Amino acid sequence: MRENPTRERAAASTDNGGGGAVPTTSSTATLELLECAPRQRPLLDEVLDGLRGTQKSLPAKLHYDQRGSMLFEQICSLDEYYITRTELGIMQRTAASVAEALGDGCMLIEPGSGASLKTDLLLEAMATPAAYVPVDISRDFLLEAAAAIAARHEVEVLPVWADFTRRHPLPTPAASINSRAIYFPGSTVGNFSRPEAGRLLELFAELLRESQAEQAGGVPAGSVVVGFDCKKEIPRMEAAYNDAEGVTAEFNYNVLDRLSRELGADLDRDRFEFRADWDEEVGAIVSRLWAKESHAVDIAGSTVQFEAGEPIRMEESHKYTPAEFEQLAGAAGLGLEKFWSDDSRDFAVVQLRPLGC
Ligand SMILES: C[S@@+](CC[C@H](N)C(=O)[O-])C[C@H]1O[C@@H](n2cnc3c(N)ncnc32)[C@H](O)[C@@H]1O
């Protein structure tokens, strides 16, 4: 689906205003931002749908406004949050092998690029990347991170503001490309239920097959490199999301503040308590905000009733055994090509290729 994108010459430095005009002159590098209107459904509809269901929930992507993106970066350096440092450790040791597996002249697309930290290591190891395309829903944070990458690497950086769960146009780099690769680190895949993650991998496989078909001369299909968190002892997984400093709790309360601000809702964070628990049945840590007392909330003229002890499901963080992930990918038409991990097998990075290509 093509979504009426606009292309904007953007100075990748400021604008905390959430999508307004961006200055066109700045001392920082200027970048072309491809804007693909990530919010297809009005925010209000999405929120009311989620809060009127029998089990209240909010879409996990709502965590990522500018403040949410900054809080996520703080989470990444928490002691309890082993995920980022383990994946960074893997990339520090194996970036050269990952780069080699991607090949020369590769256009690197990163859905949910955030701060592009691991990409920094990967780009360092890639001899001749054709372009780097970070895609994120958090517009201003995306611009800042893209500018930082452009300043550090000699590669064309083409940021895209889009919802990566939907088809969106991709920019055309100046250099000719040999292949496209999708880099999906950060265990972002874990934030989708198993069926949703399967659909997302199918979307990636489709994109790679299409770009192979577009290229002449039997070029090999590109690949997907995904980082996922492995199943481990429950207390360690739970501690990662119930950190002592309460940063993850704040990351969740921030969604309530955001909705109050953007929708004129009177969601009061003090009336909720945060907790993340392992759910064996779904294979995920589930983050919830629990109503401390019975109360009604006004959201842009609609009333939502909360009972005491009733939860809002905020985010799922799915964990996989390597075999489970290989099965998920296989069902989405992607075969396992390479596997990298840390010594304790806490986290895994895999390269997948469309089957039959
Ligand atoms: C778990 S963070 C990972 C960030 C980074 N890739 C890393 O490895 O640290 C998820 C990122 O995906 C972005 N994101 C979440 N849902 C999205 C969506 N539906 N479309 C685009 N970006 C999304 C968030 O803004 C955030 O930057």
C-alpha cells in the first residue's frame, strides 16, 4: 500500500513539537525525510477501541513519543536490562561477519531504528553500504539519530517517518544497490504477539522478494537480520522490566500523560500501578498498568470506567528459544542462514533469507 508520502528537506536537529515544520537551515547535517503519515487511524479511535474491549489494552507503539524514545534509551542502560548490552556485545564481536553476510552495495533498512546504536557498529564494519534507511514512528528522535549517524559515517542516510507494520514507500539512494537488507535489532520483534510477528516477517520477506525481482541479472535476494531475546530464568526476565529506579514504569506512565495531553483525557497516572509479569502461556513478559481504585476517565467526551484492580495491557515482550524463532520465521517464508549469540545464549541475532530464492 502506498500512503501519499511527502518528502521534506529537514534539518535533523531540533523540533520537539511533534511533527510540525522543521527548520531548513542548521549547522547540523541536513537530511531528506520521507514522511509516510504513520498514523493511519486517528489516535482517539485506536485508544477507545483498546480501552473499551473486555481486556483493556493500548497499542505498544504509543510508548514512542519524543519523551518515550528518550526513556527507552535510559532503560537500555539499566543494570537489570541485560538485553541491550548483550546484543551490543554480540554486535561488537560479530559485526564484521554480519557485514560480510550482507555483502557489498547493500541498502540497509532498519524498521524501528531508535537511536541506531547497533547500526553504528554494523555500518562501521560494512565496507561499501549503498545507503542507510532508518524507519521510525518517533519523528524527532528519528531525525536526531539519523543526523548523528550521517555525521559519523560516509553513507547516504535516508530517514523515513512511517509505521513499519504497514507497507510504505522507500527512498531511492543515489548509489546503485546490489541488494536490500532489513536490520531489525533491539528485540523489537518481541513487542508483537506471535501471529503479529509472523505477519511482520512475511512483510519483510515480501519486500525482499520484490526487490530481487526488480533487479536484473539474478542478484541474490537480500536478507533480514533480526535480534531477539531468548527464554531464560523468569526472575531475570521479570527484573529487566521491573527495574529498581522505576524507569520502565515511567515509560508506561508516559503513555497516560501523552494521551491526556494529545486527546484532552483526564488519565491520572497516580491512580495506576505498574507491574510486568511473565506469562507462560503466551511466552512473554506482559507490562500492565493496574487501576488502584474504581474510577471513570473522560477521553475527549467519551467515558471509560476502570474497576479497582483492573489492568491495561501496555506492552508484550515475547521471548523465544532459537528453535521457536526459526519455526516462526520458516512459517513466514524465511529460512535461517546464520546464527550469532552470546556465550550464555541470552540473546540471539539471526540472518534469514527468503526461502526458495
Ligand atoms: C525496542 S525499540 C528498539 C530501538 C532500536 N532498534 C534498538 O535496537 O535499540 C523499538 C523502536 O521501534 C519504534 N517503533 C515501535 N513501533 C513502531 C511502528 N509501528 N512503526 C515504526 N516504528 C516503531 C520505536 O519508536 C523505537 O524506536
